[in-house]
Amino acid sequence: MSKLVPPHGSTALKPLLLEGKARQEELTKAARLKKIPLTSRETSDLIMMGIGAFTPLDGFMNRDDWKGCCADFSLPSKGGLFWPVPITLSAADDLARSIAPGEEVALWDTETQSVMGTMKVTEKYGIDKEYECKQVFRTTDSAHPGVRKVMGQGPVNLAGPVRVVSESYYPEMFPGIYQRPAEARKIFKQRGWSTVAALQLRNPMHNSHAYLAWIAIEICDGVYIHQLIGKLKEGDIPAEVRVKAIDALAGKYFRKDRVLQGGYPMEMRYAGPREALLHAVFRQNYGCSHLIVGRDHAGVGNYYGAFDSQKIFNEIPPNALELRPLPMDWTFYCYECRSMASMKTCPHEREAVIDENGQYQGGARLLLSGTMLRKLLSEGKPVPPEFSKPEVIAILKEYYDRLDRKVDVKLHGFATGQTL
């Protein structure tokens, strides 16, 4: 019997992905149905439901669940089950009007021009988009990428149970990295792990990430380096490059029996604290008992405090999740300690000074961030060796050298020092 944490709100995973004959029959039926175009976020959410990562959801949310989720993290249709971020499907007015209650529709991915699944429409409803943004993102600023996505969606939400027929290109593009929750759980069980810490990544893995992972391994049986392979904002480094960099770092600087790299297809919302809770929900479904929550987890710009994503775990009901957070302090390389350190351990408070040639000029703490790393590499400037392992820097430098144009890496996240 597995000693891993149970799936969220359930005793078993609830994947909605059809296979074999059932899949072929659904595809044949879908060809005759009205098409509902999906945004990239909606497509990724559908895949997450398909693979069981969003257990126990069985489709896109109705109005009561949308409202409960926004207001107090609860789903009335699931007996008040904890859920932190709305999972909804929108449509244009004219298309929504043409759909009758109880009608089945095909869910169409406009990017790949393919059917992703079907849905029986049980409800059509309008929402207050500004209210959703205030609750989920804590802002209505259109410069926020998540706000922009919500405000740009259709005026009508469609609700109902779904049947998923495709995982898009992820299995083929990321073989061995892209994993369904059941597959990750199987590997954890084979390794004899009962406590697993998830390390959320959307940036290249630098020394602060490695340091957090090493700490987690001292506490848990293993660490799951679980990076986002879904859609990011412009300027972020592609998943295939990050996968290669993580392989290089984990293969040389970690015990192979204590680390596993995986990838998940969800699109980033950049919702900070709320998204940290969503990361916790689906990591529990993957079998993780802990989630490493560092500085500015899932944040963007200066919309959230550096440790808001840690604080929110103390604001939800104590029984909301089986998974527990591993809150980590600000980490950095200290030239006086001559090692990685954190605010809790290092007494040397002066910030390190690095010149434009990447040379150390004095001070102690070298604050590391994915934004800073991307900026240095995109500008062709040397990266201090204390920032990341040479194998990682070489892979990232090769990527930037191949770019046809200089990448404009904005510094709006640098002040808070995004790491996760």
C-alpha cells in the first residue's frame, strides 16, 4: 500500500483522458459537434484535468463554484472543497447564445488546430472580471499578464463535465520529462519515497534553486524538480533549454536516487500567493507531501510581497491540504561565508558588488535571481561563477548565442529578485 499523500479531496486520482476505443469514438462524435475555441490557458487547464492533475474536478466550473473559489477558496458543488483559482471556459456572446442547455460541444485548440475534448454544457453565465482579478491577482492592472488574460476572455462562461482526448504535443516534445500524476506516483513508490518535496521551476536552475533542493532532501525522501513546460510570458527561457540545464545540474550535483525531474503542462497565471496554493493542490495530486515555497513564488513584477506566497498558507483552513509548505528564506551566495546561505544563517549584511565584466568587487551577499541571470546572458555579459554551475551557464549561453535578435529582458521583477 502506498504511503504517499492521497490525491486532493479524493482517495484516488480522477483523470478525464480517454484512451483506445473510447478516445476514437469521442473523436468521431466531436467531428459533428459545434466547436468552442480555447485560449492557451483553457487548453492547458483541460489537459491538467485530463491527466488527473486537477483531481477531483470533472469539468469547467459553474457560477457557484467560480464565485466560491474567488470569495473563499471553496467549491459548493464539491461540498465546500478547497480550491484557490477558478478553472473556467469562456465564449463569445453569439457563440454562447447558439448553444442549448445540455448540448455537447467540441473543445478546439486554436493553436494546434485540433480537438482537445468534448463538454456537455450545463450552464452559461456572466462574471465580474474585475472582481475575479482583485481576488485572484490582487490587482486589476492591465500590465499584469494574468489580469490581461482574464479581461480579454469572452463575456460568457460555459460550465460542464469534460472528456479529454488529447495531451497536445507534450508527450512527444518532452519524453521522459512530461509526466502524468499516476506516472510520478509510480516512480516515487518504486523508489520507496513516502515524503516528496516539489521544487516549482519556470526559470533556469541556478545555485539558489539547487540549495533549496539540497535542504529539502535533508528533510524528505526525495525532491521532485517539477518545472512548467506550458506557456510563459515573452522573454522567459523556453522549456526545452531549461530541461537540458536541469539535466546537466541534477546529473552531476545530486544523488540520482534522491532527485527526479518532471514537467507539467499548465500555463503560468503569475498569481503569486493564489497560484502557490494551486501549485500545492496539483503537487499533492502528483504525490508530493511538501512544496518548497521561496521568495516571490509564482509572482511577477512588484505586485506581491517577497514572502506573501508563504504567508497565505497560514490564512487557509488547516485541513485544506494534506501537502505542507516548506517555507524558505532569501538565499544567496556569501563571499565571506564562502558558501550558499540565507538570511537566517548569514551574519554578513553587505550586498556584493559585481562589475560589468562579472568580477567581484567587494561586499558579501550575491543575490541570485532568474531575471538577473536572463539579463546578463541576453546582454552577453559574463555570469559570476557563484551564480550557477558552469554546465548550466554554458547551456544558457549557447541558447542566447543562437538567438537572431537581442532579447529584451525587463527588470520589473529584478527588484524583488524572482527565483521560483
